Amino acid sequence: MPVGGRVVPVPRIVGTAVTLADAEGLASLSMRRLASELSTSTMALYRRVPGKGELVRLMTDGAFGEDPLGPVPPCRRHGSCGRCAGATRGWRTRWAASPGRPRPRRR
């Protein structure tokens, strides 16, 4: 066992981070809170993930990597750019369905 905490696999770290962000919001996610949830030390997490920025990148990769995007049919209105538009619609739909996503600020 490493000094300061047990080794936690990166996929478990990322999965727990996504669960916490969905429940409490991304702004409240911290390495300390995540370490507490995983019953390990904060430094043990930093040995696996360098920081919150990298953790958020891994969370994003995990969320978008769950389902392959697959082919997107051409957009009837815009023709050949339909692939980009279709992929963007898919990402936006997936993002909108996430309960932990940041909400836009009202002006």
C-alpha cells in the first residue's frame, strides 16, 4: 500500500468524479472531496491524475466516449456540412441531458 492512501484505478476516479459533479455540480468538485469519497488521500489522487483540469478532461472524454458517434446523415438543409451539424446536435443533446452541466448565466 502506498504511503498516504491506496491506489485507485483512474476509471474509478473518473466515474466517481462524474457522479459527484452530476449530484453537486462541477464547481463543487475538488480533489479533496473526491479523495474523501474514494476513501483515499488527496495526494494519492494527484499521483494518478495531475489536477482538476486533467480530471475534467478525462470526465469529458469518458462522457463522449461512452457511445460511438457513428455516421451522421447529411443535413437536408445544408447538404455536405450535415456531418458537422449532426455531430454538434448529438454533443449538445448529450451535454443538455447531463444533470451536472453548468447552466448559462442570464444577462
